[in-house]
Amino acid sequence: MTIDFNKKNVLVIGGSSGIGRGIAESFVNYNANVCITGTRDSINDYEENISKNIEKCNYQQLDLSNHDNLKKIDLPFNNLDHLICSQGIVAYKRKEFEMDTFKKVVDLNLNSIMASCSFFQEKLSQSNGSIIIIGSGASYHSVKGNPAYSASKGGLLTLIKTLAEAWAENNIRVNGIAPGFVATKLTEVTYKNEKRYEDTLRSIPLGRWGTPNDMGELACFLCSSGASYITGQMITSDGGMSL
């Protein structure tokens, strides 16, 4: 099967860094027109190197602590074929047990994703489009010390199923990806700690962490014609860790 998104338009919310950036780069590899969002003024404000593929993306500032900011997005294309929701945060040192932090994490990780999907539903319906939502291994199990992260990612599992069923009549497919350990800014507290990192490797049958590109290739497949009969699924990509 050949994947080609020539003349297809893709929006990656949270595509400025981490997994979202890897997904954006993969879509550019397959000839898509890609718009990415981030909370900073410019893509140059991020610490990561700007690759040639990211240079080809249109960048839009978007702060989803206020969902109404979705109205400010100025897409560089008239129609939208694929929406990727990769926004998310986590708070460490048991901060998520404090209600203000709990609400903040859940609002971005879960509520803003529902807001994003609803906002672009009409455009996606017009193009028989698809949605990819980035979940986590935490979509299936608890994460000690992170009740908000775990609850929000768990909520995405059934949100994906519900939207897939509800919007099938609009010819919109909705799927998710549950990554295992992927080296991003969000997980550097683990992979930059030698002992923690070595401990995680022992739990992964394939013996390595995933990369943002691994998640990007899966996202592209799920949006391709080869996955046209797949909807309502959260696909785990964790090197076998959950086995």
C-alpha cells in the first residue's frame, strides 16, 4: 500500500513539539499540506531544531486554556481532511492531587480535545475526513501520582468510541493512538534519569523507547485509505510494554 496525502490538508493541534511534531513531519513526508499549532508566538521559540519538514508547515499560535481561541485559527486552506489532537500536559510532584491543577490538566487533555473536534466537525464532514486523538498507556491503567493525567487519558478512550459512533453518519472516522514511552519534553523527567530509563527498558520487549516518528507513521496509516474501515479504535504503540 502506498500512502500519499497529496492535496490533503492536515491540522495538528499541539504539533509544535514532541509527538505532535513527529506526526506533522510524517504527513509532510507524504506530501500533505500541514498546519501546526503551539502556545508560543513562533515555532522558532521552541527548543527543538527546526527540520525542513517543519519549515514547510504553517504555524498558528493557539492557547487552549481558553477554548474560544479556536475561533482565532486562520487555516491556510479552505477545507480540512484530517485533524490530529495532540495537545496535553502533565504535572509532577503530586501537584495533580490539588484541585486547581487537576482541573487544569483535565481541561486541556480532555475538554479541549472535545472542543477541537466539535469546532472542526463540519469541515471534516464536508471532506469525509478523520480525527486522530493522542491518548496514552494511561488510557488503560492508573498512573501513580498523576490522577488528572490518568483520568483525562482514560476519558479519551471512550470519547473516541463515542464520537466515532456519533459521527459515522457524517463520514468522519475517529481513532486514537496510545503511545508507550516516547522521548519528548513531557517525558524527559524519566529518560534523563539514567536509573529510571534503564528500568523502563526492561519492561519493553522490543528493547527501546518509541520516537515521535513512530507515532507519526501510525497516524498517517490511520488517516490513509488503507484504514478506511477502522474507526473508534485506540491503537497501542508501545514496543510490547503492555503485554
